[in-house]
Amino acid sequence: MTQALEADAHRLVSTFVPRSGRDRAAQADFASFFAAEGGPVHREAGPDHLTASCVVFDASLQHTLLVFHRKGQFWVQPGGHVEHGDDSVVAGALRELREETGIVVEPTPAPLAYDLDHHGLSSRFGACASHLDIGIAVVVDRESALTVSEESEDVRWWPVDALPAEVPPQLVPRLDGLLTQLRDPR
């Protein structure tokens, strides 16, 4: 499975369509980690490694679903480390969504809306120095039943234009970029 994940990460990085300077910089950064072969897809690969997340919106694209991360003490999209049983980045992101919120979503049909975000981590995250996160946009029913995982303290819908104060600095540009992709797929 590791080779399949490496190939999938490389494919997503190499076919990513940048829409901004931030996107172009992220793609170049990710390309330095995920060359044609190989890449740090599991946490055992070193302190800088792949994660997969779901950036969840409601059908109106006016609300996003966030979890209050117990370790980080901030609101963030559901996501985490890909596991050896994940056969793709999307599979890992959807597994994380299910584990952290209880929401089950089928794999997203093409075109896939996603982004690339390499962010540093505090010492609260142990041996992990940074995450190379591929965030998959999904749209779900706001009436879906929610559950809180052991990794989180809360799960809640937030208006995209009225997010809580405790969010990582990269969340707002990620939401903006994914909303642009969802509203205007290329």
C-alpha cells in the first residue's frame, strides 16, 4: 500500500492546478517531497510527512464543519495521518472524516477539489515537525448526525464568514481557495 499512496500523493501534487501564488508555492514545496517515486506518506517516514483531511462544507457553501483538536487546542478541519490500510489519499481523508465526526461520505467524483498545505507543528505533536496536508473538499448535509472522537473536544458547523478565533492561520486561505474551486471548477 505504501507505493500506491506514494504514487497517489505524487499524482495529486503533479496534477494540482494552482490558482494563486500561495498554491504555486505549495505545489513546488510538495513536489520536493513527493518526486516521481517515494515520499514521506506515513508518520514513520520522519518528522515531515503526509496527512489527509476533509474540508467539509454544507450544500449552500456557507458553513464548514470543524473539530476542536484536543492536542492543538484549535478548531480545524477533520483529518490526520494516512494509515497503512488506506489505498489513496482520498480514502485516508474520508476515513479520518468518519472517525472524527461520524459522517460517512462516498469517494468524491472527478473533478476533485483539493488543496496542498504544509504547516509546522508545535511540540504538543511529539515527533511530528510538520504535516504535508492534502485537503479534500466534500459537501455534506448539515443535518448529518455528528459524533466527537477521542482526539477532539467538540465538532460543530461554523459560518465560513464567522469562524471561531481559535483556528490555525492557514485555515481561512484554505477555505477560500477550496470554495473558489467548488464554485468554479476548471
